[in-house]
Amino acid sequence: MKCLVCGEELEVNICHGKKGRTAIMLSCRGDGRHFRAFINEPTVVEGMSELSLPLEQALALWRKRSE
């Protein structure tokens, strides 16, 4: 995925949210102020961190489980 402001690739990291929950953080590699987003859906985070899946596959797993 690309930054909406400058077109750089987004960086994907595992982080901890305010309440101590694990989350996925997407941020612009060029300038973190351009774009920053957090995904805290447990199924997606678990799929990406524990199963070592790329973000796209973790999101697909979440969609499949939520149907």
C-alpha cells in the first residue's frame, strides 16, 4: 500500500495500543506525519503476528472468519 500524500510505501509494524492490546500500525516511510493508521482487530493481529502472515493474507483470514 502507498501513502496517500507522497506515494511512498507504507511501513507495517506490530505495536501496543493505549490499553496494552497488540495492534498493527501502518505509517508512511517517508514522513510518519503523512499517514498513520492502526488495525486492532484481534483476528488480523493474531494472523499477522503469530502466523507470520503478510498483512493482505491476515486481512483475508479475518474476512473469511467473519462471514
